[in-house]
Amino acid sequence: MAGGEAGLPQAPKARARQSGLNNQSEPHQPPTHCPECTSTRVWKDGLRYPRSDGQPIQRFLCRSCGHRFSENSLNSIEKFKEEVDITSQGFPEKSGPMLNSANIQSVNSFSSQKRLDDLALPIRKYVGSQESNPPPFSTVEKDLNTFVPHSGEHRVCATENGAKNLAEVESRNMERAAGATLDIKGYMVNYEAKLILKGLKTKTIIGRLSILRLLMKRGADLLDPLSVFKAIDHAKRYNYATKELLDEEWKDGSKANAAQAYKTFCEAVDIQIPKGINFDKWSRRQQKLPWIPLEMEVDQLIAGCSRKIATFLQLLKETWCRPGEAWRLEWTDVDIEHNVITINSPEKNGLPRQFKVSSKLTAMLNTLPKTSQRVFGNSALTKIRQNFMMQRAGIAFKLQNPRINRITFKTLRHWGATLEYHRTKDILHVQERLGHRSITSTLVYTHLVNFEGDEYHVRTAKTLKEDEELLMAGFEYVTERDGVKIYRKRK
């Protein structure tokens, strides 16, 4: 406006569709902004098909605040912005002074905290012109009490419905600016991102997120630690066959896992847990001693399984590694020439380690097909475990020995560590073989195992060479009688 006073807001330029500008190319489409936080970090989040016309509507997800919105909401906001945008067409083209600072207040450069009701403009009162017949566009609704902080320059002229929708959006922004922060979906996105940055395994991240979603499904409020504590303390088991909750509560181990997941969630999103709420209540459960089978039963199980499963079991027996570590074993980790296997992918923050294995295990590994980078192929560990359980059931029935059905992949780790400590009485040696970082985890294998009634192979040695051969074969020294040394080895 040529005749406007200095400091007054200038009318925007006419749009490209107006006369005289049709020959110009349309400007580049601006990036999509989040209607909540105005961020451009917006991802497409699938399509929505309304029942009215069935036409797909694009949905979006803001990665900054977690807000979900659709094209309809964006179009409504853009339409409203067009309504409140006063163009140069609405101003009479006269050279005289049309506006002055006494009869109109500038609403330019509003902050997100400023409210329009501070302007004290009466409803439907014209304040913009000195004309006797004011134009109908220059009105301000009294109900309009908020302002969308999408731009630093706005003109205000709104309908009652538009003002109400705008007030609701700005109300959420005001609460968030005052400390009401993100909704629960945004918290979950931030929590997942922080778990990834910590370097946790994908399975661990999925497990913790699933526990939190289950607690929310059962009525817990993740923003209220007391609500989550009650939900965990009285959590019931679920029967997937009948799809009903049982009267039996979760075991202490399941409750401890849920409490651990929620504690890490609180740390990630800065939620303070009151001192009176103790989420460590279920972690102090009694440690059960591992069940130890006989070596004869282990050998019978290995002999009755298929080639792949038998090799997997023999590897667990000689290296005491975890099932996941054996499953991730690659051919580059196997030294066939020197009978050495290296565990380079330890689980549970364990330590890498090397094992000297027998020629029997090396020969069994050579029989496996080398069609994959991994020794045991690309099959999932759950699939290998299912095949093992079916074969184990058949072997137990064939031999009429129900104890074989109690042998699992983890049992062989307990079996090896317990027998090694019983043989050497060196807890540090067992800790190194198991790859434990803390000796507390190894102390469970220090319990005394009663091997009375077991049978032994007995050998004697008179020369130094015979002593070396027996020790290399796994025999242990017992005593010496009349210059003859006696060795034994459990069958």
C-alpha cells in the first residue's frame, strides 16, 4: 500500500492466478509442516479410506513430536489461512491515509504465547478504516483467543468454527510449551530411539516395547508410575488358546522384566519414580539351581538327532556357549586345521573367547553344507529349537528315559560349567570359559553335585610319558600306590 504509514503491515502480493500473472510458472510446492510443532520432519504414514467416498487420504507422522495428521487437516488449515489472509484486493485504492496506529492494532509477529483476546476488540466491531461504510472483511471474532504459530506474519479474519478449531490446536501448543510435553506415542518413539542408540539388540528392544504396550492395553498409564506398579503387581496370565485371562498371576521373573522395561522407559523420558514405589520388588527372587543330566544321557541324545541338530548339540557340549552364540557362528570363526573355535558374537554383554575342540566335533562340522556364511545356515533359531524338541521327544520315548525330555540347549551350558568347577575347583577358570563379566553370574555353578554311583574309567601310569597321555585324554590324578600313579575319568 503506497499510502500506508511507516511500521504498518503491508498487504501481501496477489496470487499467481490473478490477472496479469497467469503466464508465470507456479512456485515449487513447499514442504509439509506439522500442524502441532511446525516441524518439516514429516513422514508418510499410510493411507486412510473413509466410508463416505472411499477415496484414499494420505496420513503423516511427525518425527519431532509424534503427532499424526492427514491431508484433510492440512487442507482445512490452508483454507483457514486463506480466509484470514487479507490480500491487496480488499483495500480500497485511495491515496489518503486509510489506517493508523490509533484505530487498528497490528497482529504482526505474534508469539505462540500471545493471545488475541488481549487486543480487546469487541465482537463484529470494525476497527480498520475511517470510511463511513466499512468493508465486511475487516472484522475480528471475539471467540478467537489463540493464534497458530506457523508464520511470523498473519492477518486475522475468521469464522466462528474456524476460530474454535484454531483455538483447540493452539491450546495443545500452549500446554506443551508450559511443560505438558509429548503424548504417549511420542514418548514411545523417543524411548525406542534411545534404546537403539544404546546399542541394544533388536530382540531386546522389541521385547521391552511389547511389554509396555501390553501394560497400556491392560489399563496402565505409563506417565503414572503408581498405575504401572499396580498393573505389574496384579498382572494375570493370558491363555492364547481360549483368549481369556487366567486367575494365575505372572511369575516373579516376568514381573521383574516388566519392571526393568518401565524403569528404562522412565529414564529415557525423564519421569521421576516416587520413593515409595519399589520396582525392584520382584528382582530379589530365589535363584534355582540348574538341573544337570548325566553325560551318558547327553551322548544318547546327540547320537539320536539329525546331522545338523547333533552337530549343534556337540558344539554346545564342548564350548558351553549360549544357543544364540552357536547359532551366529560363522565359518570364518572355525579353524579346522587347529581344531579351534572362536566365539566372536557373545550375548548378554559377554566376552569373546576361544575353545580347543575335539576332532569329533571338527569332523561333524565338515559334514555340514557350506551354503551360507553361517555354519548352521539361515534358519531361525526358533526353527532349530522346534526340530530339536520333536527329535528329543522321539528319543526319550524310544529309550524310555523321561529325563532326556528335560535336556535343553541351555542345559548343556550348565552341565559343562558345573562339571568343570567340580573337577578344577577354580571359579575364575569357569568364569573365563563361560564369558561372564561378573563373577556373581558364575557363582551359581559352585554348588556341590553328588556324583556318587557314577562309573569311572581307571588307568595307571608308571612313566612320565604315560602321565602326559592320560592327562591329555581327560583323566584326573587320584593317588599313588607302590610307585604306580592311579588316574580316573568319568564314563
